[in-house]
Amino acid sequence: MARIEKGVGGVAVRILAVVLILIGLVPPIGGSFSYLLAGLGLVASGVMLWRLRLLGAWVHIAYALPER
């Protein structure tokens, strides 16, 4: 499985991962079931990015494409 390089880039990816996880954990106030699924997608992407797995970026892309 592809991994993201450690170092400065790895630190930046982990910061992004924390932001995605926090946004995904915000409860969807007055939202629908799709907001819950979107939050789960953000958390899953953030966790994979925290582990420096490239799959986390692909999950985020798959989550973002249908919104267009």
C-alpha cells in the first residue's frame, strides 16, 4: 500500500488529517442522513491520512466528486 513520505510533508498531512477529523465529528445540526455519511467519509479520510496512507486522499476525492 502506498505511503506518504515522512518529514515536513508528513507533518502537513497530519495537520490536514486532524482538521478533516474535527470537521467530520461536528454533529450535523438540522441536517439529513447524507450529512452523517459525509461526516463519516471525512473522518475515514482523516484517519487514513493520519496513518500516512495515500488511500485517505483517494477516499476524500471520492467523497468530494459527487458534490459537483
